[in-house]
Amino acid sequence: MIERKGGYISDKAQLFEGVIVGEGSLILGSSKIGAKSFIDSNVVIGYPTRKRIKELQSGASDKLESEGSLIGESCLIRSFSVIYERVMIGNRVETGHRVLIREDTEIGDDSIVGTDTVIDGRVKIGEKARIETGVYIPPLTSIGNRVFLGPKVVFTNDKYPVSSRWVGAIVEDDVAIGANATIIAGVHIGRGSVVASGAVVTKDVPPGVVVAGVPARVISKKDEYERKKKEYESTYTTK
């Protein structure tokens, strides 16, 4: 049984068994929402692209259409999030509040997108990614599986703003990037590496190392980082 609580659901949309749509939410176009997903209040799924809106404003189109978005099974989309058309979200994906995901973005299964994060379109994110509060990810960025992005991490895609050439950063699998780090356009971060909080990454990062500083430089191997982490965790006691 599909439970619907107010809002608007397009006649073209498909909502599968057990979907709940909160009050004031809009499900536009040919959106598909997988079984047991929870769409919180005041969410928009399938928001039209800027091009469509401009065509309507100019009179080139007499109707605002949407291709809709694909939301997988058992997802949780929290209130005031906006997901544009042509977004593909896998199963068991969870967002915080006020998340913006623009068109042609793909997010893999079991990923988390934190509150106030902006994914600015044409982005690919793998499975089991964990994106914390307030992250900014611009077009053409590619993020692998099991990647951690700390609060307020910022990616860029223009080396000489404002230029006509965008180059996305690439983050391979199992990378961890600390809070407030900045990743410059075109940088490639190798598998399993760690970027320290506050670092500014201006050059490619090899696999399996730790980088820190402004500009970021290699300070240790990942093995040393893991040893320190285990030592740190071993001193933790619960009260």
C-alpha cells in the first residue's frame, strides 16, 4: 500500500509498494520511487532543469515538463531537499535536510548525503559514500566507493575562474577527506589516501598516503595513519 500525505504526485510517476510521501512534497514528471522509500515533507523530486524553465519564460515552450528522477528502494529523503530531473539514486540512500542534487547525477547504493550539501549536477558518486554536512561538489566530479567527505569539504572544477573550461576532480575508492579541505579542479586522489582537515589539494595524491597543509603535501603512509588510529581508539572508554 502506498501512503500519500498531501502535496502533488504526477500522473506519470511510479511509486512502488510501501512508499510514503510527506505533506507538501512534489513528485514531478516520470519519477520512479522504489519500494519502502520515505519522502519527507516539502521535498521536490524531478525538479525541472534551468533550460526547461528558460524555455517556458521565453515562450519557446508552453508547458513545464520534467523527465523525473529515479529513487531506489528503502531510501530516506529528508525535508526541504530538492532533487532535479535525470538524477539516479540507488537503494538505501539517505539524505539530510535541505540537500540539493542537480541533474545528471548518479549516487550508488547505501550512500549518505548530509544536511545542506550541494551536488551541482553531472556528478558520479559510488556506493557506501558518506558525505557530511555542508559539502559542495561541482559538475564533472567523480567520487568512488566508500569515500568519506568531512563537513564543509569543497571541490572546485575551474582552475582559472571564471574560464570556459571545467575539469572535475577524481576521488578513488576508500579515500577519507577531512573537514574544510579544498580540492582544486582536476586533482586525482588515489585509492585509500587520506586528506587532512583544512588541507588545500593542488596536485594529484598517490594511493595510500596521508596529505596535509596548504598546499597539501605527503606527511606519511596510510599504514602509519592506521596504526595511530588504532592506538587512539584503544584509549577510548565509555562511562
